[in-house]
Amino acid sequence: MKEIKAFIHRNRVADIIHALNSAQLCGNNCNLSVTDVKGTLQALDNQERAYSLELGEAIITEVKLELVLPDEQVDEAVAVIREHGRTGQPRAGWVFVNDIGQAWPIDGG
């Protein structure tokens, strides 16, 4: 199993999730998390830009998308995220893939 972690612009997340669903990479039993995070991607417009006193630089609210998949689905999922995460900028985000050593479901027993 692998964990895919992607940092993307907020306006691209819905398209990515729909594309993952269409490719049958994410459905009812999908291990998908979506979290707002502060990051330093280039803002698409002035409304997206803010200034962080803690960091001392301009930031935007990005989305961190985390997805856990079997090894054989990772390449397709990364391709979907990269295709549907595009914004027209040279760098619209990042995708990382990590090995998962062990995983257990939390059950009611």
C-alpha cells in the first residue's frame, strides 16, 4: 500500500476528486482526506494571497489531499492528480508517494 499526498490549489480539488471517482480509484471505501493548509504555492490571483506574520512571507490556503491505495493503482492516481490539478502555472503543486509499512482498521471490538 502507498500513501499519496498532494498539495494543490483549492479550486482544483473538486475536479481531482471527481476524476479519481470516474477512474474508479476512489469510491465508498476510499481512504481519502482533504485538509486546508497554509502554503507557499504561487497565488492564482490577489484574492488567494495572504501574508503570514509567523512565516514572514506571502502564503495561500492550499489543500492537502491524502489518499491510500494499493501499489498497482498509484501510477494512475498520480497521473489523474497531476492532470486535473493543473492551473496553467509552471508549478501548480506537488505530489508525493510514500510506502505504508503497516495499516490496521479501527473496529468496534
